[in-house]
Amino acid sequence: SLTWRAAGVDSTGYVNLKSLVSRQDTVLVYSTASVTVSRPTTAHMHFGHNDYGAVFVNAEKVYEVAQEGTAYLDGDVFVVNLPAGSSRVLVKTGDVGGSGFGFYLRVLDADGCEIPGLAWGD
């Protein structure tokens, strides 16, 4: 059966999914969280993914890529416009094998710095 489960995030922003899914030849996982900003903000999402990745903000696809590889910090960077208040972020990521499975996701300003007042939640 399909269920939502909590995943840990390390200090670099890596979400380790390997321990949450059974090892199969192919696996696809959805992860979700909210991000809150006090005013409309142009943000840079830094996304490192395994073999497939897509990011949605408030149900709108803002990024998608399919290529085999290893997730690494700040692998892809793209711009998103966050409205004031809370936004739902959904990450869709897939793996076709290998020793690790997970992704990185950081939301920073244009200079690669933390956005003042930005907060993550469930």
C-alpha cells in the first residue's frame, strides 16, 4: 500500500530515500513540504536528483529532468516566484538502481544565500 512517511533531511539539504523504499529495479517517490515567505520572493531552487526529478510549486510544474546519475548538492538551479505566505512544494524523484537514492533541495536567493524569514514546514 502507498503511505506518506517522514524522511530525514541532513544539514546539506539531502533527503535520503533509500531507507524508506524497498530496493527494486525502478522506484518513484513523491515528497512534499511547505515553504513560507513573508512577501513575494524570486527564489533560486537548487535541486540535486537521481535518475528523474520534477519540482512543483503550488501544483505548477516548475522543473523537470530525466537523466541517470547521482544526486549532488546544487546539481540544477532554476528560478521560481514564491507568493507571500505558504506554498506547497512537491518533489517527484525516481531511481533506476544504484547504491543511493535521494535528493537535495535548497531555496536560496540569487547570491546563493539564505532568504531572510523563509521557513520550511510539513
